[in-house]
Amino acid sequence: MLRKRILTALIAGVLLLFLLWLGQIGFVVAWSSVGLLLLFEWTEGENMPSHRRPFLLYPILPLWLAHADSIFLKAALVALMGLIGVSLFLLSSQEAWEWTRQVLFGTVVFGVGWGAVGWILYEPYSMGRVIAFLSLAWVSDTAAYAVGRTLGRTPILPHISPQKTLEGLLGSLVATSIWAHWAVPWIGGFGKVYPAIVGFCVALVGFFGDAFQSMWKRAHGLKDSGSFLPGHGGFWDRVDSLIWIAPFWYFLGDIR
């Protein structure tokens, strides 16, 4: 399992670096491809009827395409209300409620959450800036896992994820706060806010993103979000914290 995990990480890492090296086009290919795979994993976990899945792109794609303060936000809101309104006439009350929940969930988590990754990193674009941003989530997740496995004794969310410990969270907060001294200035944003404070907040927000996905998997009886990445599970398992970190960064990153 460990060998498979390492091999998958190496292959995925090389492919990602190659796409980022290609510039903005490569970044868009990577970002949009992962976004579509995230939607597939989620709709599979939700057991959504296949004929309804394409309609989720209707409100989500506009949010992927541009900044949240553009006309695309208005298009997404119109699409969202349209889908919900139509469902009231075409579906039973129970089906309409389930469809509304799924549309709202998908739009917020994958439209805004994953969309914010593109809003932040597409412009100004640089390979180093993308890696610096991703590294904040990687350091946060890795520190939480490593410290939790070696020193973890105090469960923090036993009803959602018994393996998450207070010690792991503290390790993540400390490690990300330290790493942020390098990463945050490279990425930009947050003005004169001390990088360690930004790193601390990033790790905390990422923890809730990870916990939220664990709650979703537990509610649906799943161990992993998917099987695209041998030894790692699905793509959502790897970017669950990033989906929460990105909107936090985008909407608060201009604080001076």
C-alpha cells in the first residue's frame, strides 16, 4: 500500500508540474480536469441519477469561469434559481427537496470552493505562486497526519472522524504558521497581516474542510471519495481542505 501510495504521488506530482510549467493553459487544464473529476466523485457518492448530473454544470461552470464579482456570478445565481424553480414543477416534493439540496451543495462546495482556486491563481500566474499556495494545504495536511499518527491521544471529532486528534490539529497549526513565512509573501494578499497569523487561519479552515468531507463520507457510508488515485482514494480526499482554504483566501485576501 505504501509503495502504491508513493508511486501515485510521484506520477501525479510530475504530471502537475508539467502542466504548471506550460503556463496558464496548463493550469486551466489541470484545474478544470480536477474540478470535473470532483463533480463525478461527488455525484457517484450521492447516487445521483445519471440524467441529472450534467445539469449541475449549469450553475457551477459560470463560477469556474471568472471572478465572483463578475457577470458570471449573476449567471450562476440565475441558473441556480432556475433549476430549483423547475424542480418544483417536475418532481415530487421529496425529489425536489433532494435535488435542491444537491444543487445548493454542489454550487457552494464545488462551484465557489473549487472555483476560488482558479480565481486566486489564474492571474497573476506563475508556477511558483501556484506551488506556494498548494504547499500551504499540503503542509497543513501532512503535519496533521504525521503528528496525529505519532503523538495523537485526544480525539477531537470522534463522532465524525475518530482518527482526528487535538495533537494533530495543533501540529498542523504550528507547522503551517511557520511555513507561511515563506509561502504567504510569495502568493500575495493580506497586506500587512503577519504571515504566521494567515498560516494559522489557513490550517484551521483546512481542518474544517477535511472534517466536513469526513462527515459527508460517513453519512454516505464511504471510506474514500473515489478510487482515481491508487493508495490515496479520490481527488476530493486530496483537496478537501483546499476547497475551504481557497474561498477564505479569495474573499479575505485583500485585508490591509
